[in-house]
Amino acid sequence: MNELAEAIIELAGSDYVGIMNVSEDDPISHYDFNKALCKRYGWDDSCVVANEETENIYFFDNSLRKRLLKTKITSCFGR
């Protein structure tokens, strides 16, 4: 979690205004994120259902963070 604190401190000292996803380096789908979150906290994940599409465009995009911040974020879900 120190990486998140470092990213917040870095953002606080910048001129950036807006919303930014501060996630791990590889994009992660909402489905995978929610499954991993359930696993991490020991919750039942049977309510997390995949959205079957030809192309999954719903993922946490971290390209803005990579362009603007020096802080590296590693996986917190052990993927």
C-alpha cells in the first residue's frame, strides 16, 4: 500500500486535475478485479458473473498514470 500513498503524494504535488486510475501495470478487467477482491477477503464470489462479449472493453485503464506519475504500482492481488 505504500505505492498508493506515494502516488497520492506525487499527485498532490502536481498540477493535474481530474480522475486517474492508479492500478497495477497490467490492465485488469472488472470481472478479474472483483473475483480477486472476493478471494483476498474470503468473500463468496458466486455473485460475480462474467459479461460475455466478443471484446471486453471494460477494464481499468492505467495509461494516464503511466504517463504522468513516476510511482510504479505492483500487483496487490498476486497475479
